Amino acid sequence: MPQFVAIAVLLAVAFLLNVRRAATAVGDGDWGTALGSLTVGPLVVFYAVHTVLYVAGRLLRGRDRMRAYTASRTHYAAAVVALLVVVGAALGPG
């Protein structure tokens, strides 16, 4: 459940912040930019950060003290980092 909540919030924020830019890109025929800014980009950042945090936590704390990949609380930290990336991309130039 933590994974679903983190991804749902991340995609909702990414959609709200990037919908205008994505609509412009689709109007120009650039579907890749639209899909990348709305879904693929945030998901790739989320899973990359989450995997790094999970593996580091598992190495530091041990196998027995970490929950499963989909049930760990590292989702929330990864979601915060991914949200910062989405906000930075939405507010940046371009």
C-alpha cells in the first residue's frame, strides 16, 4: 500500500504541474515529451531512488530488519525526492 500511495501522489502532482507543457508538446506532435513529463520521467526517478535507498538500507540494517521492497517505508523518501525533481522540471526553463 505505501508504494501505491507514493506513486499516486507523485503522478497526480506531475500531471498537475506538467499538463500545459504536455498539451503543447502533443499539439506539436511530440508525444514522447508529453509521456515523459507526465509518467515515465517521474516513475523512473522514483524507482531509481527507491531502489538505491532500499539496497542501502538493507546493507546497513541487515536483511531481517527491512521489510519487503513493496512494503518498506523508503517509498516515502523516494517520493519526496521524485517530487522535488518533478517540481524542478516543471518550474525550470523550457
